[in-house]
Amino acid sequence: MKVPSELKYTKEHEWVKIEGNRAIIGITYYAQDSLGDIVFVELPSVGDAVEVEEPFGVVESVKTASDLYAPVSGQVVEVNNEPMDSPEVVNQDPYGQGWMIMVEMSDPSQIEKLMSAEEYQALIEA
């Protein structure tokens, strides 16, 4: 199971890549694998505010629908349209082309509450 060491993770299976004061957010390999074939992705718009641990979007698969939860608070500064146009990209490349949104963080200290790759690996193996 792929768990890139340079990323941070949430217990809801989102990953976060930190670039300065910005956070790029997507769902983990484990999440997309558990969901199965993803058929629909709904994401916020640029300019929308997201709040830590609050839903910011939805991913639907052939099995179920699942909320996406914000790992940090802030303002959406970029949205990746590819998952909305071609949802299968989330299954094919969850850590690359399947990223969801980029957020300008309002409280960068929230990063400290996220899990390391090792902690996330332990969670999904439990």
C-alpha cells in the first residue's frame, strides 16, 4: 500500500502536501482502493473557505458516496478539475494527477495535528 513519506495524513484518509503556506489535498491510495471505481467528484470553488475537519466535497464510487474532510482551514486557491472531468484519475494516480484542491492555510499550526506517514501506515494496518 502506497504511503508517501513526504505527505501528512488524516484519519479520514486525506493526504496533505505542504508548500509554504499552502496545502495540496487529495485522498489516499487506501481511500480510493476501499471506495472502488470512482465515478463522481464534487469539489468547492476557488475562493471558498474550508474549515478543518469539516466536509469540503464528495467522492462517489460504484459502492458508496463519501465526504471529503478538510485537514486544514483556509481559502481554496486552486481546484483540480481533472477529478471532476475524469473521476477515474483518482483511482489511477491519487497522489499525482488525482489531487483535489489547494488551500491557503489560515492556521498553519494545524499541520502539527496531522499524522506522519508512519502513523497513517499503522492506522490502515490496524
